[in-house]
Amino acid sequence: MVRKVGIMYHPMIGAAYTLSKELERFLTARSIAVWLCSAWEEEEAKAQLNGTDLILTVGGDGTILRAAQVALPNQTPITGINLGKLGFMTGLSADEAISRLPALLAGEGWIDERAMLEAELSPSGQGAEPVQTFYALNDVVVSRGSIARMVFIEASISGELLTTYKADGVIVASATGSTGYALAAGGPILYPQAKELLLLPIVPHLSSSYPLVLPPKTVVKLHIRTAHQATVSIDGHINLPLKDGAIVTVRLSSNTSRFLRIHPGSFYGSLELKLKGKH
């Protein structure tokens, strides 16, 4: 039984706010408690999460990535309404949002559970500073900063040295993230519910260029060597500077993201259309 719904919208798309208000009126008329929040206001959304049975996102995949951070503590289900371009993670189009919502509220949907990544950042690599922990639905990217010079990233797989990448950066992606930045960088596409990890470099120079598909229990350690500032990016919207010697450790998280969907799963059937920009 759905009693409380959160709506998170893309604040830079006017149509997203308009549709969000329409959804709010629809739900309120059915005596369902509703909170409305920009997807860019993560703390404000988290403050209203308690007791929320479902989060609706109005925007694109980027809006869902932000909502996934909000939903994480309670693993609140998310239903994405697509106003973006590809919409690999969204479940409904804008045109069908209102008509399909009653079925979701009546419990006719199904849960699509996705693996997440856990990333630990040791800023100095020496343990002198507190280790920070982050969670990603798509990917963790260690890359060069604003200066266009490659970085050296020593990669170890479960304690075994793999290689030192000389590249613009390195991507560690989940199966969900395999259709994002990792795909653009030449990686393979994994089935969405897979628990394997992807490891691949970004524009490598005279170093290993092949992508790796790693088993679920793998721990990837990335040790940064650079004379300039580097960056770690979590799902593309949490971005932190890295100094020489920093270590980013990535593994599969015990947390997952849960999506409430009404359409039957048809990943392969829609894959080609989405990659061609057709919905």
C-alpha cells in the first residue's frame, strides 16, 4: 500500500516541474501524502524520506542517479519518468505517467533490483586523513583534473597488481553504468541485473587499453600518481579533487537500488532503439 510518495524533478527542465505538480495534484486527490523537491537538493529530499513508499523522478537518467543517493538509506523504490534523451533507467514516458500511475499504486508493478558500487577514498593514501565512503549506481571515475595531462593510476585487483594506466582516467562501472560513460569509452554492455564490475581506462597512452569484466567479489584499488590535481567522480555529480598518492578502493556494495516498474522487462528488445536515440 502506497501512502507517501516523493517526487524529485530536474530543476533545469521546465516541463519536469510542470509534470511534477500535475503528479502531485493527482496523488493528493487520492489522499496520498506527497513531497516535492528538486533532484539537486539532496539534503532537503533526505529530510523528507522517512515513511516514503515510492520516489518518482521526472527528468532523465541523471535525475535517477541523484534520487538513488536519496533512496539509499531505506532502499526506497524509484520509478523514473523520462523527459531526457536515452532513459536507460527510466520506466515510464512523460505521456503515460498519469495513466500508468494507478496501476503502480495498486501494486501491479515489479521490482528491478540493481547492484551498486561502494568507493572508499583515502585522500593521502597514508591513513592520515579519514577515509570517506561513497555509493554509486553507475560508476566511479578517477581522472585528470582541469589540466589536460594524463595521470598515472596503479590498478590492483583483489590485492594483485594489474597495471599502471597512463591515461586520462579509469572507470569502474556497475552493470547499470555499462550503458553510460563506460560504453562511450569502449566498454561492453552488461545485463542490467548483473553483479559484475567493469574496469577500463579512458584514452590510454601506451598502456593497457582493454576493458575487464570482473567478478562480484573483486576489490579494485586505484593509486593515483600525478603532478597535477586529479578528480574522483561518483555517478557524475559528486566530484572531489585528488592529490598525488590518493587511493580509491571500489567494490560491490551490499546496498542496492530498487526500481518499481510497470512494463515487462525487455532490455534487449529496446537496447538498439535506445542506442540510436529512439524510445
